[in-house]
Amino acid sequence: MTPGRKHAHPGHGGQIETVTWNPTSGCDTVSPGCERCYALIFAKRLKAMGNPGYQHDGDPRTSGPGFALTLHPDRLDRPLRWRTPQLVFVDSMSDLFHPRVPDDFVAAVLDTMRRAERHTFFTLTKRPARMAHLLNRLRPEPLPNAWWGTTVEDNDHTRRCARLLATPASVRFLSLQPLLGPLPDLDLTGIDWVYVGGESGTGHRRMHPDWVRDIRDRCTVAGIPFLFKQWGGRTRNAGGRVLDGRTWDQTPPAYRNPDGN
Ligand code: SF4
């Protein structure tokens, strides 16, 4: 069996080819970075199209049509059926560490990652405190094929970094997307990969180039791979992805393309 549609990087645009695996779907907003959540918008369309995975509506104050937190136990073993090695973005349409995902279900997701050792899984959350707590309890020995990350969209949320550092992980990454302000308090110690992106869509919030330069320069000094995804704008590709005359596409040392590069 081959996996479904391939994406360029973690579901948000970019240069690394990934497949997605959504053992859960739906979510609730937690911070300013969620304001234009692409998954929330996309779930509404999927519901209208009759997609059976997106028929439950979430709380209109924090979620939306088709975006209620939903478990999909029938999808748990999907990666085991993909024969060729893949870079798998986990829960592009959800947050695995949402409080309504039971501990046992997270344990089952981890078990699939363990058994599907030919793949590399990467999981991004805005709830790193629960991630740290659960992984310390369920999998204190880091899975070599799992990368764990958190989002920091503004300086008020740099504390998420400390939770990420408390997570047992072979690779820890930061998604600074949508970057909504400068991050003077962000400490990159212990981080293995950073990517930055601007917001897109109607009413998108602009990203100042100096905020990006500051992160890039600190990554360069610290030897941390840095990837610049896009400036954002009315559409995702509207502003391009060139920063100071070039593109930035560094990936963690652990990353290997399916062809071995
Ligand atoms: S945490 Fe992620 S998936 Fe959940 S609402 Fe926010 S941006 Fe969307």
C-alpha cells in the first residue's frame, strides 16, 4: 500500500516532501497563532464535501464545523501498510496532545511509530506541557524515528520551549509560524531544527523581515538547521520564500529523503 497525497513540508507549504497521518482530527484554539488555523478552515470544506471524518462540529467559540476533536482508531495502523520509508507529518488536522485525546490513544499512536520504524514521524503541538508529561510516562526512551516540536508564534509563548526540552526526543524542533512578532526571549539551546513562516489568507498579519533575520542569525551562530518556508500574504505563495537573496532549506541531520539523500 502506498500513502495518500504527498505534501511539500508539514502541511503548510515548504520544501520537504511529507505524507500526512491524522489518527485524530479537530481541535480547539489555544493562542493567537490559531486565529487563522488552516485545519479549521479546511475541515469546514471537508464537512461540506461529505467527508466522513469531518462530520462533527466543534464549539463555535474555539472550533468550527467538522472540527470537533475526533479519534480515528481505524487509521492507527495505516503507516504500517506503507512499504517505502516516508517522512510522516502526524496530525496535520489536529493536535495529538489536545486534552480530549485519551492517554491510551496517544500510547497507541506511539506504538505505531515504534513498529513502523522505517518511517520518520514528526509531530507538532501547541500543548507541549501535556506532550512532555505523557512522553515521560509512556516512552521515556526516545523513539529514534520520532521528532517532536512546538509552535512559538510570539514572545508570550516562548515558555513552550522549556516544555519541549523536557520531552524525551531524538529531535526537537520549533515551528515559528505564523511568526507574529520578534522573539527576544527565545532560547534555542537544545533545539535541533527551526523553521519560520508568515501567515497567509484574508487579513493575514504581516511578518517583519527583521524578526526572521534575528532567528536565522541566531540559528546560524548556534549551528541549528534553519528553514524559511514563506513570507505569506493573501495566498501562501504570494510573498515567495526568498530571504536576503536566497532560500533557506536546512533540515535536521536525521532527515533522509526516501532516496537516501
Ligand atoms: S492548536 Fe493547531 S490545530 Fe489546534 S486550533 Fe490551533 S493551529 Fe489549529
